[in-house]
Amino acid sequence: MKAHKGFFFSFEGNEGSGKSTQIALLAERLQQEGFVASQWREPGGTALGEALRPIIKQPGEELRMGPMAELLLMNASRAQLVEEVILPRLNQGEIILVDRFFDSTLVYQGLGRGLDRSLVRQAVSLAVGKTTPDRTFLLKVPLHVSESRRQSRADQLGETKKDRFEASNRSFFERIEAGYDQLAQEYPERIIPIDATQSVELVHECIWKQVQTLTAASR
């Protein structure tokens, strides 16, 4: 039995997989259907989280940060988001859409940074308690597509510096990709892999079918 009246959907994937676009489309469609839906991001979403975001993402040569510090700062932001935003809104029956949640930490700080898996899970547990997404949409694109999209985005925005994660080498992102695949196998009922090389419209329809199935009973 659900512990709250609302629904919680998280979006995961490698850089440039289209999470922001799909979250915006889903939020708009849910609102058209009469639901109260809101969009959030990690790290961020609260005053504390938004203050931590530039610190966490700042390039490594400008602000040195070890993997453990990165893990703890990410989960400090997450704990505040859960307490201040996610749980209160779920209890009011809202639909919460989050760009990344704890799965990102399991793969980025766990496999990506090489931290002990049990320590990573302990930190996540402290931050979120029993708060788990109803569904997690894993948007999958090959690494060369991810790299091309990241470069195109940087060119459009005129960005010359990569953030702490984008500056990582290719083997880091290979570990991220493998980590997400591993999680999808561990939690097949929650994590829904989606081919994000399809058109934006087709990806949205794949997501909408899953969301519609879950929310239909609440109407």
C-alpha cells in the first residue's frame, strides 16, 4: 500500500539523454489532464540545494572535492528536497517529477567515483528514508550520442568550461552506463529503460503509457 496519495517519478540517464525535455512534456500533459504536477532537479529544488548546486558542479581544478565529500553534499541537498518538497507534496496528492534522484548517486558516486557500494547506500538511506520513486524512467543513449549532444548544448549556450561531471573521462561515463544497466536489472518493476534515440514524441509516449497506467486508478 502506498504511504502517500501522490505519485513520484524520477528521470535518469547519461548526460544529454533528454531528461529535461521529457520532464517538461510530461508535466504539461499531466496538467492538461487535471493533475497537479511539479518539476524539480538534483542537486537543487530548495534554497539549500540551489546553493549547493554550483559548489557540487564546479570544475575540479577550481574547487577540489573528493568523492566522499561529493557523496555527502549530494545527499545533503537530497535530504532537504525530500523533507521540504517531495514528502509534503506527495501527501497532498501531487505528482512529483524529479530530474535525477538516488539512482544517480548509486552510479555516479558509486561506480563512477569508485566509492564502496555499501557506504553509498547508507548515505542515500539517511537522506531519503523510505522515499522511493513509483517509477524511474531511464533514458538510454549510446555514449557517442551523449557526447555529441553535450557538445551541441555547450556550443548553443556558449559554454567554454565543463562542469565537474562533464569533465570526466570517457571511462567514467562507460561506468555510468554500465551502472544504470545493472540497476535496471536489479529493479525491473521500478526502473523503465527507454531508447532515447527515438524521436522526442515517441519517447514521451513510452513514458506516458507507464504514467497513465499508474495514475488511472486515482481518478
